[in-house]
Amino acid sequence: MSRSFLPMMLTVTAAVGVYYYWSVTLGLNDSAGMALGVGTAVVLSALFARFRTKK
């Protein structure tokens, strides 16, 4: 298993969680929920890339 597997799974889980919370739990616009989920994934991905230890 590669070193990037855990950060990738955390990013995907957070993006899906944001979309689910926005669209299903709050009952708001699906497109906005998808946009927020993608934005969350981009931010988390950038944070994981920044804090990854260099070889």
C-alpha cells in the first residue's frame, strides 16, 4: 500500500461527507453540495501535500 492511500481515502471521505450533509441532511441544492465537496477535497489535498514528509 502506498503512502498516499490514507490521505486519499480521508480526502474522498470528507468530500462525500460534506456533499451528504449539505444535500441529504440539510436538504439544500445538490449542485452546491457537490461544489462544496470538491472544494473540500481540493483544500484537504493541498494540506496533505504540504505536510507530507519529504524523502
